Amino acid sequence: MPVFKHPEYPEETLLRLESLVPCRESQVSTLLSLFGERQHYSFPALFIYGHTSSGKTYVVQTLLQTLELPHVFINCTQCFTSRLLLEEILRQLQHLSTKEEHPSLISCDSFNDFVCICKQTMMVPDLQNQTVYIILDNAEQLREMETNILPGFLRLQELTGRNVTVILLTEIVWELLRPSAGCFEPLPLYFPDYSIGHLQKILSLDHPPEYSFDFYAAFINILLGVFYPVCRDLKELRHLAALNFSKYCEPVVQGEANERDTRQLWKNIESHLKKAMQTVYLREISSSQWERLQQDNGEPGQLKGLSAHAHVELPYYSKFLLIAAYLASYNPARTDKRFFVKHHGKIRKMNFQKKHEKITSLVTLQLLTLVGHDDQLNGPRYKCNVSLDFIRAISRTVNFDIIKYLYDFL
């Protein structure tokens, strides 16, 4: 018997849904109750919140796709202006109504225009006879848009007179998103973090077909024993599991052990996972680099020291973060206006004590060094720990001329 029960959907569909959303049965049951039957008016606005990697986006998308409910999905980080956001919603709505693969572009200058076009677009019979869901992921970005955008979405059902429900997905609580003026209050639904038991169950489902479920589950248990105290992110843990499973299997592949020799398998991978804690955690190096390090039997020390930094592939935004750290470490604070404000006037060179600013950590690769204690009231302080040649090489990859912004080169 399926965990989920609903008169609108066949049992096999609900069973498939159950297999796709493990450890989120309570939240899915709540959403099924709120959605009701296809032709019923659902609640005008839902507010779904929880920490990163708690399954919010995945569960909502899987639910709507499995039940084949008409929906529009928008990432507000990508649609970072109100115009981009409204036009993308209308484009996807037009695709739902016309079934065209590449619908024509729709111009939308205001939220009033958006409401009018929504009414017309949802007049087709397929959309009139069932609820249309508009999902806004990373909804906290709406705070950066015009003040009427968020209240307008919360009352979209009332403004359009159509059967439409807006679902806001975010990592922040409603009190941090609520507009200062009065607005319609959405119905909140909280997604708690996955427990270690949940993570064990979910990650074990990824077992390769050539190995037994119990063998892979034992590996996941070891992996969580090492990483769970410092990392609860399901995506990161899944990434780590994929990278390190081949090392765990090594004695079995070479015929030195069988799948039940857990003690020997643990001894083989223990030092390997400790290296992973220093290098792969938060993906500070690429998967290909980590695999090459495995093949070369490299030690963690191989990635330490400035001589090794040139071999590290940093993510795009981490490069800018490192550049900012270098500028903050080697420019006096009073020169910020000189480099970053148009009408700055002249400044005079003089001796000074280098200042250091709080910057997010790149300590894992020793690109930044902690200065002082990390329990200071104003937060920890870091100093950039790379050479000028290295930071110039990093800057060239993002087309940033760092020499123009260094005080020593005035």
C-alpha cells in the first residue's frame, strides 16, 4: 500500500512518487492535501523554507512533474530584475498554453501588464480547468526588486481571477521576507534538515548495480562517520561518495578482500578520507585533480605551499574573492576611494600598517591565512597568502588588471 493516498491519482503514480522522495513523506502529504484535486482552487500562496540541501526544490519539482500538474519554475537568482522575472514567467505560461517549443518573446513593462497577460494566457481550456503553479526558487531575491512585486505575487490568484498558486522557495524565514506594508500571508511549510539516518537511506539508494546494496550502505556509513560532523549538505556528501567509492572497492577488485571484510576495507580507505577532508571538501579542487592525486598516491602535503597553488583550479567567484582578499591585504584601507570611487581626489603615499579585512574562507588551500583568533567579536580576520605572480595569473583568467588597483604600483 502506498504511503500517499489521494482520490485524484492512481495508486501506481503515488507509489512511484513515494520512491522518488524518500524521507520527505510528511511534507509531500501536506502538499498533496493543499493541492487538492486538479480543478479545485488551491491556497493562493505557499511559503516553503529550510536550509540548503533540505530537498525543497527537488520535492516540489518531483511532485509536480510526477503528477503532471501544469507549472512554471523560475530561479530568481537568474532572473535578477523584475522585467526578466515577469517575462520568463509569461514565456513559460505561453509554452503551457500553446505547447510551442519556442514561444515568441513577450514584452512586459509592469506588474499590471503582467496580470493582464496572465489572464489572457490562462484562458485556454487546459489551464482553465486546473490549478497552474508558479514556483519562485531563491525567493529571497524578490527583496531586491520593486516593492509591489512580492505583494503582487502573493495576491496573484485574486488579481487575475484565475486558478493559480504561487510557491515561494527560500532558505530564510518569512519574517525576513515579509514586506513592510501589509500583504497577503502565505501558508508556511518547513523542511527540516535531513538526519544522519535520512542521509544514510538516501545516499545508499545510489549504489552501483555491480555491487550489493549492503556493501554500498556500509561504505556510506563509513563516509558519514567521517564527514557528518562537519558537512550535512546532501549534494556535497553525494559528491564525496562518488569520488571515494572506487578507493573503497580497491581491495575487492584486486581480490585482497571480499565485500564482508569491513575492517580491512576501512583500513584501506581511512587515510584516503582524511586526505579528502583537506582537499575535496567544498570542492576546493576539481574532481579530475582529485582522481589524478589518487592515481599518483599523492599525500595531502602535495597541495600545500605556494608552489602548488598554480595547479589548483578555483571556481569563478572564488577567484574574485581571492583577488579582493589580496587587495584588502596589501592596500591601505584609506586608498579604497582612490581605486573604487570616481571622484576620489589625490592621495599621498606614506608608511602605514597593513590592514586586513574579514573575508570568507579560502583557508582549505592555504590561499588565506587566519590572523589572530577566530572568536573575535567582529569575526575572524584573514590575510591573503599568495604571491604577486600567482594573483596576477588568477586575475588574467577573469580579465581583471590587478596592477591598476595596487597601491605599490601608483
